Amino acid sequence: MELYKSEFITIIKKDDTLIQEWTKKQLTTDIFTKEILVFLDFFERFKPTSVLWIQDNFNLKIENDYIGWVDKNIIKCDHKIGIRKIAITIAKDEEAHIALVKLLHASNSLIQPQYFRSISTAEKYLETGYNRELYDHTTVNYKIVSNGLNHVISLHVGHNDLGQTLNTLNLLKENKIFANKNRLKFELLTLKELKN
């Protein structure tokens, strides 16, 4: 049953699942916010046990400073309300997809979304609870190339491992920055101070 349709989004209720699909119309942060609030209104009204976000046409590169808004609003789609599964299809716009994955992975939700290449695979997961794409044995591979001065590491990760991989890389970057900022202080410590 179609609940809502605008030039940006369609929201459908199918059994105990709310389905949200973006159109190809270019999104802005304001439009995204407005449409997500409409979706959340239906979510709170119907209290579905699962959600399918069809992101194929999603085209907004959401900034990291949006995390607070997501935690305050989108994370209402929480297990306390009854949600058990969130399935998200992969956006064709890679930058928009990566931005969304980073945002959702950095949020405080207890329920981690599962990502799918197709709508049919996502729907099957919502019906059965089984995601065969999680068991892709090629989820993490890497290749190192050196140009004499630097090394380039190319990572190949499955789409359900992308959020965790990005968080790990950001943590590595933060640790490197911290170490560089505090190296001089560390080198000035005495042996006694280092032992404590």
C-alpha cells in the first residue's frame, strides 16, 4: 500500500515492512531532512519490524557533521520500537553511498543495516533473516604498491564490511595525528615516567 509519494521519495507499507525509495531527483540536505522526517512519522505510526531503504537513486553526499541529527532522529528506528532488520540497497552514486554508510555506521544504533546489490536480495533477507552476501569470502583483500616514497594500499572489502573498514581507517588516521602531535612530549619523558 502506497502511503506517500513526492517528487523525491515514495513510501510503501508491505506487510510489516516500510519501504522507502528515492527518485532520481537531485537531493539537498534540507530536502533529505524533510523527507526522512516524513518517513519517521510513518515509522512511528505503523511500528514496522523491518525497513527497506531502496537507495539505488540516492544522490546526496551527506556530511559527517550530520551524525548528531541522525542519532537524534533516524535512530528512532530502534529495537525499542520493534525494528529488527534494516536492509539498504547500494546507491549507484558511489560517493553518496559511502557517505551514507559512514553516517549510519558512526551512529549509536544497536541495529546495523545490511547492504544489498539488489532489491530482491534485500527483500529475501527481510523475509528470511539470512543474508548470503555477508558470507562472501572475499570480504577483505588488499594490495600494496610502492612508488619509492610512499605506499598505496588498495582494499577490497564487501559492502557489509565498508562501514567498519572506514571507521578503522579513520581511527588509524586519528592515532597517527595524535602520535605526531605528542611525539616531542613522549620523547621528553624520563625512564621512571615511562614505567609508570
